[in-house]
Amino acid sequence: MPVAERVFPQFERKILSEGDGKRIVRTGEGVIQEEATDHTAFPRYIKHPVENLHDFEVLKERLDPNTPGRFPADWGRITENLKKRDFILVGGLDKRELAKGKAAIDAELEAKLPVVFKRGGYIPTMDHRVPPEVSWPDFLYYLRRTQEIYKRCGR
């Protein structure tokens, strides 16, 4: 969905420090986190942008659903098309396959996504959470491949 559903506008991503195979960054959502420079692990959260009422008051402007640019210019057309669908399907991908590497990820995605993307009304995601056995590079690969399949097969 082409909607900025989180913090908008995003914060500028900024590297705060770097060394010993890791870096401390502020993300687009304002989170301070530690990342492995080789992208082999999920980030470790250090500080959330909201720790008190004042922080929330500052951040809530970036959560306003009426902020210009949050929705695409053709949002009305998109919502009308969504209303015409007889179902919306969410999930259904086998998260265990993500832990088995790129070939298993490709097999899972190619077996399920093309047909539902062609039909429309499908939101690709794992049921529940991504297990810790899934490496960060494999998770990024899953996201990239999902986007590629959507571009190839989506409506």
C-alpha cells in the first residue's frame, strides 16, 4: 500500500557513531539503534523517540493522518478499487521457510505470491512474527523478492 503509515515525514537517517563492526544510528522513525555493519543481525534498539509526554507531543505531529503527502495523489482511485474487491487476504507465508535460505524463500514466494498478486486484495506477510532463526540478510532478501514479484505480477 503506497501510504506513509508510520512516522511522516521521516527523520533524517543519521549515523551517530561507528566502529568495531557496528554502528549506532537514528532511523527514519527516530529510533536510536545499534546495527551490525555487515547486516548479519537484526538491529538492537537503544532508545525510542518517545520516553515522556513532551517527547510524544513533539512526535505526534509526524503521526497526523492529515499531513500532506502521507497519501498518494490518486488515493481516491485506489480506495474505490479496494472497495470493489470481494476479499482481502493477509499473511499465509510460511515463516519457517525464511530460515532455510534464499532457495527456500524463492520457492515459498513463487509458489504463493504470483497468483494472489494477480488477483489483488492480498497483503504479503508472515502469520505472527518472524522467528529469530531468520538471518537479517535473508529477511531483507525476502522483502526484496516480494517487491520484485509484486512488480512482475501485481495489479
